[in-house]
Amino acid sequence: MVNIEGDLHMTSGEGEGSYAKYSRRQTIVIDETKPVIEKAIIEVYKAILPQTMVIADLGCSAGPNTMFFMSNVINIIADHCSKLDEHDPIELQFFLNDLPGNDFNQLFRSLEKIKTSTTMYHKGDSLPSYYISGLPKSYYSRLFPRQSVPVGLEAGGKSLSNMDNIYISSTTTPLVVKLFQEQFRKDFSLFLKLRHEELVNDGHMVLIFFGRKDEDVYNGSLSHILGCVAKSLESLVCKGLVNKEKLESFNLPVYGPSDDEVMEIVMESHMFDLVHMKLFEANWDPYDDSVDDVVHDIANSSQNITMGIRSVLESLIASHFGESILDVLFQEFRPLVAQHLEREKTKYAVIVMSLKKI
Ligand SMILES: C[S@@+](CC[C@H](N)C(=O)[O-])C[C@H]1O[C@@H](n2cnc3c(N)ncnc32)[C@H](O)[C@@H]1O
């Protein structure tokens, strides 16, 4: 059974193979969602006129994206306040949340660079003061005091087999698909309920997460890429490097919902107004910015994708199967990704939504 709270962490450091190096795709997604974040911040500012604004980045990791997000927020507030000619400057309190295994030391060290990026942007204007705290805890538990700011596959206690799959694939039974969906519904509803308790009235929350473009649950981009990881694990079973039962007991704690599925859960919660929702697509290769459907350099792209997926999954895989399989596993994975890219340039579907507490 995967123990996400104890075992998951993005690969730390800033070197080759680190999450920091392969999180460029997420940077682009954050950049594209800047108008949504800006709108949410300004609406909260106007509604509350706070002396201190509390902003939380949930699942922040230790890469450059947290700094990028925080610089954006500081710049948006500074621009807005300078237009209003505010004399009593607002102060910002950032809470950076991730699981306890996250490399918070690296994260805090990297935040020094915020000063340079925000001062360069404002050249001499005064910037709001900001304070930063770390919050090492799962966001499926309460993180903040009330109104201060946002398992595996089991049915009736029994595990159902997903065979050699580690996510939903063409051979996953409808019953197991239902379990993935029920787990997502349970987790996302809990997440909404907890954030509703923590947010002040009129507080906003912008969520960015993997989704699915196609209504058909078997045709999500996560199924394609995680299918390649599953095939690589299967080939290690054939080589006697991984025990078959170990593989059968491994399922990833993720689910890519369609926008309708997400909307339905938000509506049923009666806790948030859906201000904005968009599904957009992002290339698997974090370094390929082309917008067409052609993979221009399969060898290079398959290597980038392999490093990117490894930087996210290796902690979970190592804790379940042992660290010794990592190199050989991702050697198997890369040609499978290349074969997939020969057939089509599948893209991740990313859902962005802005919610207002009601
Ligand atoms: C793909 S990374 C995204 C990191 C960063 N926000 C970015 O855009 O680059 C997802 C992060 O969510 C964290 N995460 C996953 N489940 C979590 C949970 N239950 N509570 C807190 N953080 C969690 C992971 O540890 C990981 O750092």
C-alpha cells in the first residue's frame, strides 16, 4: 500500500534529476494562470480591505515555482496599491505547505531570490512587507485555525486487484475505476470542506491540478504516461527484479477528473461559487514549448519526460520496490515513451479553477 504522507516527496536539490530542474512545465502553467490569480487577489482585497493578507501555496514543493508564485502575488499587490495611492501599506503573510518529507530547507534558501525579482520589477517603489512560514502537513487535514484564511484502493476494507496496472488502463475493471473515482470524490470533498472552514468570508482559492480532457475515463493522458511506467515495472517482473505481488499491490494515489466531474463535486458541496474554470493542455516534455502536434526531437523529448516523471515518482517507487530498481526502471521507461511519441504527441490536461467561499 502506498503511504503518500510518509513516502512522497519531489526529488530534492537543484541538480540533474531534481524536481526543480524538471518543473518548468508547471512554471508555464502558473504563468498562464496569472490573470486568474490576479483577479482573485484583487477581489479579496476589495471585499476585505485587509491590513494583512494571508496567502497559502498548498503542495508548494521545493522548486522555483513557489518563488515565482510569491513574486507574482507581491507584484500584483504592489501594483494595485500604487494605483490606489494607499498610505497604510498592506502586509503579506505567506504559508508554504507540503508534506513533511518536502525539502523545506532548500525551499527557504531559494526564497532569498524573491527580493531581487520583485525589486527589479518595481525599481525603487516600496513593496509590501511579507512574512513566510512553512507548513509541513497533509492538506487532507486542517492546516489553519477556523476562518483565518483553504489510501489506497479499498472497498469495504478489502483491496481490489488492479492487476499489473498502477493507474486506470484499458484492462482496469469498471469496479476499480469506480474506486479511483470514489476516492477522488472523497478526497476533493474533504479538501473543499477543510478549506471552507479556514478561509475568511469572500476568501478565494485558485486550484491547479491534473485533469482529463476526454469524458472517457480510459482515455486520459495520465493513463498513457502512467501506463508506460506500469509496462516498465512489468518488464522488471519478467527479468526477476520486481516481485509480481509487489506490483499488484501498487497503485498510484492520483486521479485525473474531467471538468464535469470536478464541477459536480463543487456544486454539490454548496460551499464555493465557481468564478472561473478552464482546462488547458501542456506538453509532456517540460522543455518543448511548441504548440503544434508534432514531436520535433523524440530522443530529447523522451529523455526530458523521463527525468520529469522520475523527479515526481521516484520517492514513492523507491519506498515500495526499493531504490535499487530506479535506474533500470527508467531505462525501460524511456523507449516506451519514445514509442508513444512516435504515435502521438499526447499532452497533459490541466484544470485551473478559481473558487470563492460562500
Ligand atoms: C507536482 S508537485 C507541484 C509543486 C509546485 N506547486 C509546482 O507547481 O511546481 C505537487 C506537490 O504536492 C505535494 N502534495 C501531494 N499531496 C499532498 C498533501 N496531501 N498535502 C500536502 N502536499 C501534498 C507533493 O509533495 C508535491 O510537492
